[in-house]
Amino acid sequence: MPPPRAAVTHSAAQLLLSAFVSPVCFNQVCQQDADRAFLLAVAVPLLAAAAVVSYLMRSPPAELTDSGRVFEDPSTGTRFEAPEGVVPERDKNGELAFRPISYTPWPVDEGVEGERVRLAVGPVGSRQLRTYVFARVLPVPSDILTVTLPRPLGVVLEYEERFRRATVVDLIEGTYADQRRKKAALNSDLVKDAVLPGDVLRAVTATNFVYPTRALFGAAPPERHIHYCLRLFLITQVVYGADKQSWSSICGALKRGEARDGDVTLVLERRRPRPPKEPRDGSALDIFA
């Protein structure tokens, strides 16, 4: 006669509970039950994790691959599916061009409006240039530029809640950023290499640890990568796009990295200077007349 269902349920509950509460066994039967419960508690989560990884890493349908709608970025290992009739933009090397949205690089349509910026990403010792696209967000004529600085940056930012963006308001005296601003004040050719008050932060580089699959099981050490913040997916290099992000998220991106990881690149949008107003007819006098 099989045991009652309640007894079976109670026995199973005790078996699982014993995996987390180390029992004091005084006989072989008790020890076997404890070992069995421990193996069960370890095996079930591992099998579930393996099933999830297998599902996520499954190959796309053959019809999508054959049609060219599904493609993979070899540098990031990320697969993308393009809507029917849409062609993703690629640079002269055949690499995908991205628009950074928070921690995620999104491929862009071919010929989409925006400024193309080349940024170095990848392992700290062997970075590669990739193309990122930034559409202008200011309602006035502006330019997209990049400024590379060593840590600490010495840049003071203020968050505009209304527009959900960070703007440069000051530079700390004596820092590299401050020195460049002072040189730019004397030489207009250096303005493009300096951070100025009023610049809007569009993206920033950061460093983080990226764990390849082998490193998760202790077969390889974690690799230190520079990227534009971390997308928690193996060896992925992305750009942290600051547009419409929270102040805490932007601060977190700015803090990621150490001086030994190299310089930091800021992607900024700057208002163009207003052209001088021309005097109206008759309003200017010729002092040599």
C-alpha cells in the first residue's frame, strides 16, 4: 500500500530542508539522506540555469538567418533581428554602428540622422575603434565632440530633471580639465579638446570586469575590459548612453574605472557660439571718414 500523499509531501519537505540545515547524523541512513538532499539542492538550480542558458543561446530560425534579418556582431557576440526591409548600418570595416541607450548598444538603420563618432572599446590592452551614432538633442545649433581626460576628471555636472540630462557647470581648479579650459581660452584651436561649462554629457567610457563563460567555472580569470558600461553578457563592449537616464545611473557610470585603466572619453554636445550681430544700415560710423 503506497504511503499517504501527506506523508510523501512531508518527507520531501524534510529532505529539502535538510539540505540547508546541517543535520547531526548518528547512523548511515541519516547520512545518506543528508547527502542525497544536498545533491538535490545543488543539482536542481544548476540544471535550471543550464536550461535557461541553452534557451538563450539557441540558434535563430533558419529562415531568419537565410533572409539576413538575423545577424551577429562578432565583437560583442550579440545577435540582433532587424525588421523586414531594414538594413543595419555598418562602418567601412563591416562592423555594426550603434546608438547607445543606457548600457545597451542598439544597431541603427542605414543612413539614420546623427553624428558618427569613433570610440575605442574592448580589452584594456587591445581596444578597437567602433562607430556610435548621436543625434543632436539641443534645440539650437550644436556640435557633437569627444574629449579624453585622465582620472580624476575634475568635471562638475548638474542634473536637469526637466530634460533628464547632465550638464557641465564647472571645472575643479588645478585639474587636467581646468588646465585645458585655460589653454583653450588663449587658443581657440584647442577648444575642441576641452570641456566647457554648458556642455551636455551624451556618453562616457567606463571600465568593468567581464566574466567569460570559462571564468564562471574557474577555468579562466576574469578579464578587465573598457567599455561604455557593462551589459551583463559575457565579453560585451558597449557605450553608456546618458540620454534620458537617471542621475544615479549616470554617476555610477562615471565612477566605474581606475586610473590604471587609462583615460576616460566623454561624448559631449556643445552649443555653437552665436554669430556677432551685424550693425543696421546707418548705425555704424566710419571713424576715418
